[in-house]
Amino acid sequence: MPASKAQQKAVSKYMKENYDVYQIRMPKGRKDEIKAHAEAQGESVNGFINRAIAHEMERDTAGEG
């Protein structure tokens, strides 16, 4: 059963209030490589990208000081 208009509006409002959206561009084919890697790790593409960013930020911060 499809979501009602009210439900779609509520989800849209929730997303706007709780998430930032960031669009990235990459060479053709890279998206499929990332998706395959994420699936092999048992996670979503979004989860993998967030984990990779957090990992690199931690590494960068650890190198300071």
C-alpha cells in the first residue's frame, strides 16, 4: 500500500529537520564499485561512506599535535 500524502509530507519534514544532504560526483563506474564494496561489508552505501569519512577524519585529527 503506497504512503499517503500526509505520511510523505511527515517523512519529508523529518528528513529536512534531522539530516544534511551532500551530493558528490565521481567517474562513471565508481558508484558500482562503492556499492559492491559496501554490500560485501554488510552495510549500505550511505553507512559505508559515513564510516569512511569518520575514519579519515579520526586519522587526520590523530596526526595533529
